[in-house]
Amino acid sequence: MSPCRGDVVTGRIPRSPHRHRGGGLAAVLCLTVALPTLAADAVDVFTQDFERFARLTASSEAELRLEGVIGFEWLRHFSAESYLTKLANDPAPEVRREVAYALSRVGRRASIPVLFGLLADGDPNVRQQAALSLKILTQTDDPALGGQWATDPDAYEQALIEGLASPDTAQRIRSLKGLLCFGAEHAEQPVLVFVTSGNPAPDGYQLQLAASVLERVGGPASLPWLCGAAEWLTSAAWALGQIGGPAAEEALLKGLTRNGVWDQSWAANLDRLRSTRCGPLVPMLVGSYGCITYRGQPEDLTYDPTPLQRLCTNLVIRSGRAPEVVEFVLREMEGHCVDDEITEDLRPAMVALRQELMPGFVRNDGLTTSQPMCAMSQLVSDRTLAPRLIPLLQHPAFVARVYAAVALGRLGAVEAVPAITEVIHQGYPFADAVTAVSGKHFQDSQTVRWKGFLCMALGRIGGEDARLVLERMATDPDEYRDIRYGAVVGLGFIGSPESLPALRKVAADDIIWCTQVEARDVAHRIELAEKGGLRP
Amino acid sequence: MGSLVAAVLVAGLQPGPALVAREFARDVPIPLAADEPWSWAGVPDGQVSACGVSFDLSQSTVVDRPVLLAAATEAAIDPGASVVYALVTPAGECRLAGVAFSTADGPTQVKAEDCALAWASDPPRARRLLVARCVAPAGGAISGVHPTGCYLLALLAGDRAAADDATLEAAYAEARDAWHARFAEEAPAAWHLSKMIADLPDGRIALLPPRGGEPPVLAGLLATTSLRAKLSRLAPDAFVDPSYFGPVRFPVSLYVGQENYLRSVGAPGDAAEALRRYLADGGRVVIIAAGPFPMYYAIDSGNPVQVAGDQFLPRVGITLTGAWEKPPEGTPAMVCPVEGQSLLTSVTAPYPYPTAGDLRIRCLGAVPGSGVSVTPLVEVRRGDGSPVGLCAALFELPPNDQGRRGGVLFVSSILLCDGRVAVGVVSDVVRWIAERLSEGA
């Protein structure tokens, strides 16, 4: 098993089918999922994603069911098995094939007869994938021939356990992989013996696999070893998230402190445990949000918040320090923060932020210090802050305007729609044609386009006023191209079927290819969500 | 006034007008704390009276902080009412706020400027409480109130007797007029400009092809004002049709072609000739483009190549007199209004040349001996005071056989793309256009 079992939690779900297999479907999630609640008892990201995929697998639309299956496939949690096996007789062959593949990642004993049945599927792709998955789960060369694993799974499990004692590395690995599927509670003790006193001592890969087995079969008895291993084994972090308890939380905190969030296993499982103890790690979490000024990453706003951002948001909120972060960032944006008043551990980030709050600042060194603003835009929950944020839409620094608008979107502040629209209409200090022709003055901030992000923020705010404004902007050929594109993305966030005529017009008429493609994609997602019964 | 307020608040008063407070979902807390500069501190706690009616405002606390609870989305009026008074407060700039009342005939918009003032706080907060009044058409009813850019604080709904009550109507009109005057006084230049544009006649300003070089201030006006409806976008075929494109139909034309001009449509040079003919016949062209050198590149229909070396303006006696890619180092260059000019009146004093954005400038002047007269408006001077050239000027062509003089009003991108002066300069240009249109009316 891969160290990062929760790929959904550790990476962004791709959006366009042109970029990744099945990715276009994943974008449906952007339409249908509410942003995570900001309450201190916020549902953890793992559970949110799990429930989202479960809903998708129950959709009437094959495309959405497929989306759910792929989601589970990347989540790699064995609890998904029952949702997947239900779809083994799905009328759509592409769903059945994906089910066969997903079971190779999450399947347990109940998957075996299901996959065996799929060996007789009418679709050759399904049959082929079922055979491959059986091979992975059973760790046998030709599962179609059957074997002990089929006739007596308990005896096969025992054989796998005995294989752990083998000095042969390949045999050990086969046993551990087999136990992922066939291991039951009584496999816990032999696996613990293997990891603590195996001879020869197991290598890192074997330990990763062993921790994954313990995630499925382990209990409190596994905690001492897992807690020690969790500081350096990502799969141990997932096992601790599964087993839970104060000791698990303590070990995960150590792991997060040591490793940071770039592998999200520790943060994700602290989130699963609803940890409230990440207060000392808030500066690190705030610095992990990313930002559009980092090498121009517009995806931060074009898509829903990343899993990492959602994890950081949950952990900071539960630590009780979210209001403090929001307050200091707003003070910086307002230009009247006093160093001595900033909490000591947040001070370096706030001081560094100031550079990017200077008028006309454009980053050109591949770095960014604006992450606290991005964090603020996702941590903000106090509705009374809307009137405080609205004047920041006129901030001299573009990036501050963008995140003020995103924060207003997070608050659902419909009263800000005219103010955001006004900023968009103020235009750029250059004509659209200037950079279209020759790329003149590339080095100057005059070529930076940021108003499309405000359109996306309008989409986050939602409501009729925002929808009408965005439809007009999207279909107006006189608008700047980034505004047209951003308006289309924003309409996707709103997801109203009433926008379909405007989106189809953009898909047919816009002169910019990527705007056409986005409009087609958004229109498709809206139609799909309607048909699949997934609209709120 | 006090007796009137008391009278209308007595629900069920028979006979006579009856206004009753209506409840609605209030889910948005508005801050009132005195230590929050963005708050509504000082707002009355209790009754607020204006234009002959009175609203109840009661403050609350959320997590120990004083707030007013309001609605930011539509409030239903159920059952419907013949007249509704809505007490609102703008969330940001006053001019961006408004209230839409839902009736069977569609929404009726009441902009902030057409409300009545109920309460105001001093800067820097400068918060306002406004009253919007809407009367349903005879036989109809108002079914909802939708705040835009503002928070809805309280509602009063009345019957037909209240809707038809002349005293109430007069009280609102008086308060509205008083507020309108104050609003106009406080409003930014952009608001006044939008009013000026609204007064322009429809369809008498031609927008010349090609387009795409609209300066930001013009793009903003096209999006936010009625300017778009005032312009006739000329298709290339119409542009070269002398029976259509001429100064009688279009006394003024706008050039927003960045640095391009349309030279040929059907025959070589026919479009350039159409523009020359328009000017010779007395038409006025306003050059208001974001590029520094207007009409520099020639464009021929069907050919994507911009042709350099065949500028248009020299054909009518206007030429380049000065240029730079950026101002020289050292003492900052200055942009200076020409003493005595009365066209760009918003540029009242010299100011430093821009330091960011596209710093290129191309200054225009008359070709000696062409008979073109120049009214200098704004010039650029180097740090040592020596002139670079004109960045705004009015060029008037020699009179034609009928004694009519065509003209070119040139405003450089240095003015149009500079947020410090752009709105004012465009306001001046719109005023000049309005005068030209009224001459021909």
C-alpha cells in the first residue's frame, strides 16, 4: 500500500478529463459540496470526503457514480468496500471496471466473491481488471484457478501469517499485502511480533505495509508500536487515526511537529481525531495555505479549497486561534498593525506579509509571503467582519483585494456584490489589446490580471445578484478575457441551471479557447448535478 | 411632524392611512461597537423617524458585542402591501446601494440617491440610515423587498389609504429631495459623470472601427453607465458608406483603436478616405485610446498584419511633435495644464508624470502650413521645465466649402490611464461631446 493512502486528502482532485483520467467528473464535487463549516466541531476532512463519495455512488447518473468510485479509490479506506461492492452489477461497464480497480485498493474478504463474479462480466475490460485486482488482493499468480484463499480464507490468512516468519523478503511482502485483504483481528499480534522482533528485522517498506495491516486489524494493543513509528511512518499515522485515543493524538502531534504538512498524513489524522491541540503549530499551518502569488497559482481560487487548506482550517479553528489569526491579518491589511501587539509566534509571518501589501508589488522571485491572507480568507467566520472587509476591496495591493473578496465569499456577504462589481468595472491600467499583441512591458505590474479572481469570489458569495452580474460579464465580449473566464468559473460555483443559456453562449462564442472549454465544462457539471439529484 | 408619525403608527386607525411594522428574518449582525472603526456606533437604539414615518430599531448582543440584526437578502411582504417603507443602511459606498421592491409588474428599483435620510454619522464611519419608499401600482401589491449593497433593518407596510395619502407622499418627497442634494454633494466624480452620460442623446456618437483599445476608465463607464446605449458601433461596411457615416448623423465619433486605424474595407484606402471625408465635412473625432500613438498602424480588412509607416493623422494635418519611451532620469517630468484652457477643466494644476504603467508618450501637433489650428490643453514638461509636447489638444481643420470645421480632440493615454485624473478628464470630454451634440440638435 502506498504511504499516502488518503490521496484525496493529500492531493487535489483533478478537474479536466484532458488532464487526468476521470478528472472531469471530480469537478462535480466543486458544485455540490458545501464549504467546510467553521464551527469548532467541524466535521473532519476525511469524513467529509468519505460521505461525499458515498453520496455520489448512490447517484442516478453513471458519471457521478463513477466519480464516487474514483474518489473511494483515491481515499483508499477499507470502509468504502460495501459502497463499492454494491456497484458490482452497475449497468455502466465503466463503473464496474472502476469498481474492480478500486477494490484492489480497499478490498477485504467480502470483495473476493464480488471480483470472482466479475471475472464472468460481459465487458472484457471489467474481466481483465477483476483478474488483476484478485491477483493483488490474494497475492497469487492466477486467481482464476481458485485456491485456499477461495475455499478456506481463515486457513489462507494463517498461511499468510506464517509467511511473515520467512527470511525471504518477497514472501514477507506477499504476506503483508495478502493480510491487507485477509487479515482479521487475530492477525494483530503476529504482525506486532513481526515489526518488533522479526528476524531479520523488517525494512522500511515492510514496516509501512505492516502499519497498514494494523490499521485494518489493530486495536489498543498496537498503539505502543504505532505511536513510536508514527513519527516517521505515514501509514502508522493513518493507523493511529483509525484507532484513536489520547496516545494516538500525542504521537500524531509529534509527527506533525517533526514532518510538517507536506505529507498530510499527520495533519489529516489529527483532524480525524478532532484534535484541539495544534495551537503551537498555528504559524506553520498558516504558512501552509499557499497563495495565488506563489508562481501564479490561480488554482487556489479556481477550485475549491485544497485538502491541505481544509485540514489547516479545521486544525486552526479547533485550536481556538482562528479569530486571532484573522484579526492580525486584517490589521496588516488595514495598515495599522503594531508589532508588539502581535502574538510572538505569528509575528514573523505578519511582518513578512507587509512586503506584499505594498502598492503595485509583484513577486518575481518564486516566493510568497501572502499565505496569512489566504488563511484569513478561509478562517474568517464572523459575519460582522463584512463591513470591515468591503473597504479592503480598494486596497492598493491587488492581492489584498483578491483575498478580501474571497473572505467576503466565505462569509456569503451578498451585500458586498455591488462593491466587488465596482472594483471589477474599474478596469485595468492597460487595454486588453496591449499584451495581446506583443507582450510589451511584460516585466511591469500593469500586465497582472487579477479581476477574474473577484468574479470567482462573486460566485462564492452566490445569490441572484451575483449570478446576474456574472452572466453579464461572462457573455460580454467587451470584457477583459480574465474577467470573462473568472465569471464562468464563478457561475460554476453558483451552479444555477438558469445560467445554462449564458454558459452555452460563451461556449459557442468566446474567442478564447480556455474560456469556451470552461463554459462547456461548467454547463455540463450543472446539468449533471441536476440530473444526479445532487443540487442542494 | 411628530403628530403625523404618531398618527400613522396607529395600526387599524379608521378611517385613514395605516402603516404596520412587518417582521422578517434577520440573520446578519451589524457591528455597533465604538472601538470598531467600521461599525455603526452611535446608531439610535429605539425609534428612528424620517419622512413622516417611524421605525423601531432594537439593538442586540452577539457574543457580548452590541449589534443590530438585519437582513441582506430578500424579505417577503406577506400579505402584500400597497406601500412599503424600508429602512436600510449601505454596507459600503452609498451610491452602490439600493432597494428593489417586488411587484406583479416586476421589480421597482429605488437607488440610494432616491431615498430619504434617516440618520447619519460623521466621517470616518460616515454611516447612513436611509428610507426607501415604494407604492404598488393601483390594484397591485408589493410582495418583497430586496436590499442590494445594503442591510435591511426595518419595514413598514401600509394599505391603499396609506399609499394614496398625500401628506405621507409629500413628506417623503421633501425628505428625498433634501437627501438627494446632500447625496450629490458627497458623491464622487464617477457618479456625476454617469449622470452626464445618461443625459446624452442615444445613437449620435459613432464608435469607429477597430476597437479594443478602450482605456480602463472608458471600459468601466461602458460597464457601469448607459454609455454603451449612447454609442453606435460602426461596422466596417457602414463606416465606408458615405450615405450612412457622416457628421449629420454622427456629429461626434470616438476612436478607441489602441494604435490601429482601418485603412481599407472594400477598396484600397476607402476606410481612411471615409474618415478623412468625415472630418472634412465637419465631423469631430475624439481620440480616447489606451495606446500612446493613435492611428499609427494601418489595418486592411482581411489582412491580419498591422502596417507601419502609413499613419492616418498626417493626412489631415496632424503630426508627431515629441515622444519618449519613458521620462528621463533625474528631476521628475510634470504634466501641466495649459494656462487659460477651458476644456479639460479638471486638470487644474501641474502634477508629476506617472511612474508606473505604460510610460510611453507620443505628442501631437499641427503640420506647418496645413491650416489646422491647435488649442493646447495639457502639456508634458521635463524636469527642467522644457516642453516635451502636448498630451491633450483640440485640433480644428480648415473650414470646408460650407464653412464647417471638422476637429480632432486628442487626449493621451498618459491622462486616460492615470487613475489620478482619468475620471475628471473623461468627465470634461463627455461635457465637450454633449456641447457638440447640442450644437447639432
